[in-house]
Amino acid sequence: MIRFEQVSKRYPDGTTAVDDLSFEVSEGELVTLVGPSGCGKTTTMMMVNRLIEPTSGRIYVNGDDIAGVDPVRLRRRIGYVIQQVGLFPHRTILDNTATVPALVGWKKAKARARAAELLDLVGLDPKRYGPRYPDQLSGGQRQRVGVARALAADPPVLLMDEPFGAVDPVVREQLQDEFLRMQAAVRKTVLLVTHDIEEAVRLGDRIAVYGQGRIEQFDTPGTVLGAPATPYVAEFVGADRGLKRLSVTEIEADDLEQPPLARLDEPTRAAAERLGAEGARWAVVLDEDGTLHGWIGVDDLATDGTVGDHAHRMNAWVPVGAPLKQAFGVMLQHDAGWVAVLDGARFLGVLTPAKLHEALRRSVDADALGVARDQVRFDSVADA
């Protein structure tokens, strides 16, 4: 969808902002451009909609060499979101969002209907927020409007320059969550500029790590964190890149341990005998369909009744496919030695700290070797 071929940007004073860039962004892919200030990432993005013209090389969008496309027409086909949002203060939120459809000739009713649809998509009730003006919204809400406005004419390409940088960390994480949810629904081709490696890792399908005017590494977040291509990339992503990688390593069924189980309707005495024979101090409690009900300890089984009469609620759980970071956070939140992993309501197993560490090591080694995670074998602490 977006292709750079040996693109450079040099200024009359001799400054080289971008030097011989060649890379490609596939349709529906979100690529984050990350690096320190002045490294050329914003210049790269602004050349896509011709706000900056390259000195040499070619840029293609959807197969068209943009040098031959009228800049105004090009920009109306590309969504653009900036940190300062740039809403018109004298226009309502609904009219702000409908700006680009109106410019490209949509009828007013259609443009406003599309604006209402997009406001709803970014989590703003159009009936509540549509009649308001920008100064009546919070910074995070204005940022959502900026995203909605960029999408209003249904552009195939979306450019985002530090889109969540002007809000506090809590709102920033909420906006990132909302954007990922939205991107899963609309699947735009996105170039997103950020200086924050954690944001780049969290949002990007692939990451372009910039040095001075050049891309030092262009790969998946897991590979950038697990196998930095150069000493510069290793230093940029930080010594704690293993911790950062927790956010991009998903929990798989092979990562789980199978604990002792007890049935909801099982008599307590029978369950106690069985757990005693297994040398277990606790068990996960399931109903007859394999749905997680809770957990029970051997001390809870000392009285008559059924397991269900004495089982405890299970608060420490995550869905399969969630990132390891989420599981680690749940362990800490509930002071738990393990978390249950579910597929819907069905219980799959538990993730322990040792297994979490093993999953992280396996993921790193898989990227380094270029193989699937289930092909990596090593001695595990969990098996010791």
C-alpha cells in the first residue's frame, strides 16, 4: 500500500533529514516509526502526503507514484492525525468530523451521518458530544475526535504523528486501547510516529527503529525486542527490553501447567482423599462442562458437603492469547502464585511465574532462530 524506494530529503543548508529509505507497508498493516527527536521519522511520514517533498527517490501509495498526483487530492485520500488535533473551535464536534467528506463533495446529510458513525466508533456518543464545541471536551476526547475526522472519508491510509502524546499516561493508555479496538474493525494502513518505544511495541504490527535519518531495524515488535539488529537498537529499546516483550508475547496453551482438578458436585471427603494421594494442597474447581468455578484448598475439604459448597471465587484469570504482561499484572494485583487461563469460560490450565518466564524465553529464542515457539526446546526451571 505504501512503498518507499531510495527516498532522501536534503535541505539547502546541507542537512540530511532522511537518507536513502526503502521499505514497504502492506495493506491493513500498522507500522510505527520510532526514534529520538530529529531522526527523520516525522519527515518520512509527511512526505507520504506531500507536506514535504523528497529530494530524491519515489514514494508509491496504492501503486501510484505520488509525485504525479495533485497534492490536495492526495491529502483528501489520506487521513492525518496530529498531536495538537487541530479542530475548528467555531464548529461543532459533528461538523468538525464531517469536514473532509464535505470537502470531497458528499451531501451534508451523508457527511453528518458518517461523522456520527465515526464518533460512535471512537467511543463518543454522537447525540451527546456531536452538538458540543472543542473547548467543551477533554484533551483525550478531542484526540478521539481527531481520529474520527481522519477516518470520516474512509481513506485507505492513515498518518498519525504523536497522536496520543499530549495527554496524561492513564488517558494515553485508554486511547491506545480504543485505537487498537478500532483498527481491528477498520484495518487501515497506518504509519504512526512516536518517540516512545513502549507505544511503538504496543501498537505496531512492525516497527521501524530510526537512527539519524536511516532505519536501523524494521521488524516485528517481538524481534526488535528479542533480537536487536545493532548495538544502537539494543541501547534504544533499553536493557529492560525483556520486560517490554511481555506486552507482545501472547499466552499459548503449551505454556500452561495442568493443576489438580475437583468437580463442583464432588463430595468433599472424596476430593480430600484424592488430593491427599496426589500430594496437592489445592485444586481448581470446574463444573461438568469444564467451566471454571473457582478453587479450593485441602483445609476447605475437612467438612461434609460438596466441593461447590466450600469453593472460593477465582479472581486471578486471563484469556488465552492475552499478553504475558497482563497475566503478570493479574498475579501482582491478586498476590497470586498463578493465574487461570480460559478459552471463553472453558478452563485450559494455569500459568505460573516459572512457566511465564519459560514462555518469554521460548518466544525470544524462536525469533532468534526463525522458528515457531513450539519448536524451541530447553531445560526449564518449571521441570526441575
